[in-house]
Amino acid sequence: MIVCVCNAVTESQIRLAIDEGALTVADLRARLAVTSECGCCAAQVDEALARRLLEIAGARASDPSARSLPATR
């Protein structure tokens, strides 16, 4: 699904950028240019970021071996 129409950025691209270390909207803006044009995607970007970070945190909390892994950054 397209999240940022101005730059044709999909939610999958946002998830991948987060998996590769983006932790803030500013990080996503630097990598993907989301929210850098009209800003209409800001709420969706915030939601996608929060959702993915919660998924990652949940996976780490439920996997004892993941607790010893370093942070994504």
C-alpha cells in the first residue's frame, strides 16, 4: 500500500527501512523522503513506525535468545 503519494513510498519500504535501523520519522525521511513534500502522509508514517517498532519489541520479548542481541542501531 502506498503511504507517501508524493514519493511513491509503500508501507513495505517503510518496514524494511525500520528493519535496517530507522527508528524515527526523521530517519525515515532521510532514507525514503516520506513527509518531506506535502506532509499528508505524516500520520500514516507515524502509525507504521509505531506498529513496526512494537512488532520488533514483541518479538524480542517473546524470544529469550533475542534478548542478548544488540539493538538494531
